[in-house]
Amino acid sequence: MIRVSTLAAALAVSLAACSSPQHKTESPNPKSETATAAPARENPFARESTLPFQAPDFTQIKDDDFQPALEEGMRIQLGEMQKIADQTDPPTFENTLVAMEKSGRELNRVSKVLYAVAQANTNDTLQKLQQEEAPKLAAHRDAIYLDAKLFARVKAIYDQRDAISDPQSKRLVERYYKTFIRSGAQLSQGDQAKLKELNKELSSLGTTFKKKNLDAVKAAALQFDSPDPLAGMSDADIAAAAEAAKARKRDGKWLLTLQNTTQQPAQASLTHRDTRKQLFEASINRAEHNDDNDTRDTIEKIAKMRMEKAHLLGFNTYADYVLEDSMAKTPDKAIRLMTDVGAGAVAKAKREAAKMQPLARKQGVPKLEPWDWQFYSEQVRKSEYKLDQNEIKQYFVLDRVLQDGVFFAANKMYGITFKERHDIPVYQPDVRVFEVFDKDGTSMALFYADYFKRDNKAGGAWMSSFVDQSDLFGTKPVVFNVANLTKPAPGQPALISHDDVITMFHEFGHALHGMFSHVKYPLISGTSVPRDFVEFPSQFNEHWADEPTVFANYAKHYQTGAPMPKALLDRIKAAGTFGQGYATTEAVGAGLLDMAWHTQSTDEKVSTDAFEAAALKKYHVDYALVPPRYRSSYFAHIFDSGYAAGYYAYLWTAVLRDDAFYWFKEHGGMTRENGQRFRDMILSKGNSEDLDAAYRAFRGRDPSVEPLLIERGLKPEKKKS
């Protein structure tokens, strides 16, 4: 997943849609009444960082620096925008759009760091700050995009855009004009006033959802007085559960903390069915346990206000509004793709269940339930394919996967290399920093890796940036990946699952998209692309996790360093697409649930639980054994992280991913030449040109869904004659 905060570039950041790391800092020393007052300390965000790549200096940043920097940053940018709007000179590309691109530098610096800290390492101070500042930031954005004089200048340039010869400059004009229109620049003053109020309220509701959801995840953790209910889990995982309890000052207890998805990784190994049921129910009801953490009223309000916003802007539904500026263009196209794939996925999931049921009956389980799926799916892998996830994990050591897998694959494809830096300050001790060097040896980026789960970290995995690439400013990218992998007990190796390996490759695909950007203007650089394109580079990068030469380089036993035995690897390959029915069904279910929330067009009062059930039934994905990957009440992607009416993007871009991968298969595979072509034609472009055209230029045709169906076992691959 990508969570992007590009306030200086997009002039659109709101803390309600942000997420960022926190650092534990001391408060400034109080002034002495008897001593001479020390000179006022300069806010660290007032100037560019002097660290390499302008990386944030976390040794200087304190929690109480954020609010004054945000307030001052907004004040400065509004002054800059007012100066642009009040010019008497005729509007030109330079005196209007380039000037707008150069505005808000301080606000951009502070918002990016706050985004990172408040999502990955938050605290009460930062959560309170977000709640206070979210409506102010929403109002700040509106003050810019609803400024009639500013819009008049942009429109004048847009009307003469055909005279602009530079493609990137012309694209910038088009993007600014469209953003103004979509922000309500053409509405009447009365409707603009209504829009401003909606934006303020939505920003506040977003931060409310975020806090409730984070608290709900923490509160729903299962505590045990002995390790007995955890039977079946590995010794390392049980030790990690004890460490998780210690971290909450519950020595002598064992704690299973939740991940953000409905199903939990521990389900695959827990032999006590009652523990599995407890864990499943804790997960699926996490945000409905009590009034303090119940998100249902919040999300119902969010959905209603989004619909009202869409109506104000001239759209029938919020999904129509969102997708008008996407590759899909209309909700119908996105829904059609999901339902078409969903039909085959549900059928395959039912076939998978049919393999599991006999095993369950032999163990005294007459009827499978959702909390049994992961366990008996693992049993099928053990009995039919002779696979054991605990055995497989022994070959996936986190650091080796990162350096000998993720980094190794990037070197094979693009020639880039990595060197760990221990002199760059970080916001939390678990975070690591790497300098990235291009194929010619020049320093090109910084990459931060923050992989371990914490109670004060949002769920899931994502990528974002501290500094974006821009030729206009001469800045190089500073990007980060965040995940929620279980931190091992002291002295134990960090062993991860194959799914976790794929997640690391996925998020690093986003990082490559940001690092390879070669664009002049911040608004259209890096990952500033539509949701149904932004997941393409990340999903495409997943393919290299299982590429034979890459896999052999990192899949080594954590004790002996021996490569994964061929017999085990053959069994993994033999398992093939088993489980893809489940995985695709739960993802499609979530995507269609998102669309249901955002294709509402009337003010009819909805109840979350009834609405969700009706939506899944309407789209024929109401298969009881496979609940959606996220239920509405903890669906942070769409109520917190910018994916509203956009979760379909994972499936949409999976089509691009597999179609592009088949191009590689047809042209010699993982070669440096092919990698350079992909970098030049896709990864370096940002949003500087039409993305449909960019993909067609790379592939030589429109994308085909057939490779995706083949890769997921929903359609057999054609035999070569």
C-alpha cells in the first residue's frame, strides 16, 4: 500500500488522510525565572535540513515543534498564494504555476515528517495535534483551490495550453486545472461554503476513525495466562507473544496482537479450535467492542458526507467523483472487473473448502467455520503438498530477505546498490537507513525500513516519502517502507512467512517508483499517480520474490545458511495456486464493499452491519467461509488512508502487473536491459504523461486480464504446440 502526503506538490494534504512515525522526545527546558532567558530556539522545520538529501534531523525535532511549524507553514503559503493571485502582470506559466509549485516549502517539510511519525510511531500528543489541525489543513487547502483570482490565472494558462511545447509543463497545467475544478472552483459562493464545511468535518471524522481504529486493534489483543491455548505455534512465536505481553507490562502473560486484516496469521498453526475462534471474533469485531472504539457511527457519517460532497461537485456518487480522475473512469468498469474475477474466485474457494472439509471431519469438526479456514488450508498443504509454514519460515530471515532478496533483485534489474547508514537519525530505534547508488555509482536516494509491529503503529504496510524527487528543486528522493512484522524475542531470529516476503517486495516496488522518478515538477513526480496505477509498480515487483536466481540467493536456513532443499521448493511449486480462491475472494469482497459504500446516491439512513451484508449478497461474494479482507468497521484503506472508492485498484493493477510480467517472460525475463526499459517507460515517469498511453507504449497493446487469471489458477495456461 502507498500512503502519500504531498502537500507542497499537491496542495492537498490533510492530517485526516495522513499517517506518520513518532519519536519519543523531551520537552524543552522550562525557562528559569532567575536566569537570563536563552535565545529562542529556531523551529527545525523553518529551514531545509542540512543532513544528506535533506533528510529530517530527528535529533532536533520535538513533538511540540509540529504545531507551530504547521501553523507558520500555512501562514507563509497563503501569503505566497495571495501574492501570485494579486499580480497585475498577465498570467504566465512561470509567474503562476511554477510560483505555485515553489510555494509551501515549510508546510511540506513538516507535514511529511508528521505524516510519517503520526502513523508509524504515534502518541497522545500527536493524536491530539492531528485532531486539532485536520480541519485547519482542510480549510487551508480550500483557501487555495477556491480562490477565484488564482483559478482565473490557472484557467487563462489552461486555455492557451496548446501553445506550450514542453510535455511536462503542459501536463502540469492540465493537472492544476483539473484539481481546481474537482476542488469546487466553479461552484457558486454558497455551494463553496457548504463544501468547505464538509471538508472540515470529513477531515475531523477521518482522524476520529484513525484513533478509534488504532485503539480498537490494541484493545482487541487476546491475553492468555499460560501458553497452552497457543499450542501449535512455533517456540519463537510463543516467545514473541510473551514479549508482546511484557511490552504492555503484563509479565507472565501471553498476548496475541492483531494485524489489520480480518484473518490473522496465527490461525494457520493454532491447534485449539476455541483459540482460533476467539482470535477470529476478536478480529472481526474489533471496532465494535465498546462505545469508545466503535467506528460504525463515524464511518456512516463519512460515507454520507462524501456523497453530499459528490452531489455538490456535480456527481451522482462519490465513486463517480473519484473514478473520473482514474484509469477506470467509471465505477461500473471497476465493479465489472471485480465481479467477473470474483465469480471464478468464489468457485475456486469452494473447491479449496471441499479439500479441507474431509480433513476437518476426521478431526471432529463436522462443519468448517471462517476461523478454521487458515488452519485446514495449512493442513491441506501439509497432507497433500507436504508443506509446513513453520518449516518454510526457517528459510526466510528478515535481514537476508531484505539484503539478499529485495536489494539483490533491484540490483539484477536496475543495477542499483545499497549501503547501510548509521549516521542518519531515525524516529524509532528499529528503523534502518540505506543509501542507494545508481548503476553508475552516483548517490541517488535514501531508503528507510521500519518493519516491526508496535502498539502505536497503524496496521498494514505502506510506503511514503520524507523528500520527493524534483528537478525544479534539485531534490533527490528520501523514501520509507513500513510494515507490521512480529518482532522476535531477544536473541531469536526474525523469521517471516512467504506472504511477508511478498509484502516486502511489494512495498519496495513502491519505493522504486519513488526513487526512480525523473520529473521536473513536484505535483507530478514519483508516486503522485491515480490509485489504479500506483499499485502497479509495487505488485509487479512481487514477481521477483520467486524468480529462481533471486529466491536461491535469500531462501537459506537461518541456522546453517543452507539453501532451501529442492524437494521443499518442488513441493511449494506443486502447491501452486492453492489458496488463491480464498485470497482473491476476500480481496474482491473488500473492493466491492468499498464500492457499495461509495456508490450510494440517496440520503437513506444505513446501518453498517445490514449494509455490509446486503452489499456482499448483491455482488454474489457473500460466501460465509470467506469474509472480506476488511470489514467496514476497520477498513482503514477507505476511511483513513486515501483509498475511498479505490480499493479495486489492487485488482485493476494486478491485471497490469501480470500482463507486464508476461512481457518480461516473452522477452528474456529478468535482464538488466528489460529492467532499464521498465524503469525508463514506467517507473521514471511519475504522472508526467497519460498513463494509459505509457502502459500501451511499454506493452505494445492494451493490457489483457488473461495472465492474471492464469497466475491465480482461475484459468488454465494455454499449452504451447
